[in-house]
Amino acid sequence: MRRRGFLLLGGSAAALLAGAGYAQRAARPARAPAPQPPPLSTDVEPLAARLPKLGRIVSAHWQERSPAVANGRITVPGPTDSFLHAVLQLSPGAVGALTAAVPLVPAAAPAPPPVPSDTAGFVGLSAELAAFLPAGAHWTRSPLLDSTLVRADAAGLLFDLSSDTVFLDAENLAAPDAVDVHP
């Protein structure tokens, strides 16, 4: 009889603990929603002010994200870097003038990542921004122009001469002081 009482008591305690574990899991807040892509901006002025060496920007479509801001909420302390992707339409002939004196190499077209990111960081070109890339573009790049036309912790420029389009991928794009112009 003692053995049955012990098993009955042990079984009841296990059921009670399992139920408590279920209640605890049910009371946990839901996972935070996946981060949304940053809003698409078409304001030319902020980019024209930071990229004066590109010449006149006719139109711009761009997105900038900071990992310290997720879904509109500031999550500091944390990284304070900002990541920017931009599709810039320059005045006719401007891309040819910028690239005439430097060697260019073919470049892969910018593309959205194959799998959307579930992190707060800006992992790749959003599909929303990719819609503004010119169809049939032949992208080229020059490491020299990356370092002389843009002041940032890291930057890459892609040029499509036929459409006078520039694609910019930059980390911590800064004000233009101390930017050198290529010879």
C-alpha cells in the first residue's frame, strides 16, 4: 500500500509540474516580429549633401537602417552603425564623366538576399528598392572611385553608363569633408 501511495503522489506531482510548465510557456510574451525593411525615401537632398562629388542627383530611391533601431524602437545599448543602399539617377552624361579617367571592372548586379533576414541589421538590398534598378543594366565598378567619391567606413559604388545610374552600398556614410577627388 505504501508503494501505491508513493506512486500516486509522485504521479500527481509530475502532472502538477508539467501543467505549471505549460502555464509558464503560455504566459511568455510572443516573439518579437521580424524586422521590417526601412522606409523607402526619395529625398535627394540628404544624399546630395553627403555625395557632392557625384554631381547633380536627378532622383534617388534609398533606404537606411541602423541595427540600434528595430521596428521603430531604439534598442540601445547596441551597435550604432547605419547601412545605406541607394539607387541614384544622375544627370545625363554624369556617369561617363565620373568614370572616364579610371579603370572599371564588370560587377554583379545588386540583388536582394535569397532569404529575408530575421535580424535587425540591414543584410541586403530590399526587393522594394531593387524595383528601381534599371532593366538590362551593365554594372561596372572602380575601387578607386569607392574611396574618392564617398566618405564612409565602407562603401561600394556600381555604375551603369547607359542609364546614368549609380548604386551605392555604404556603412556609416559621412559628410563630404576630407574626400579626395581622383586625378
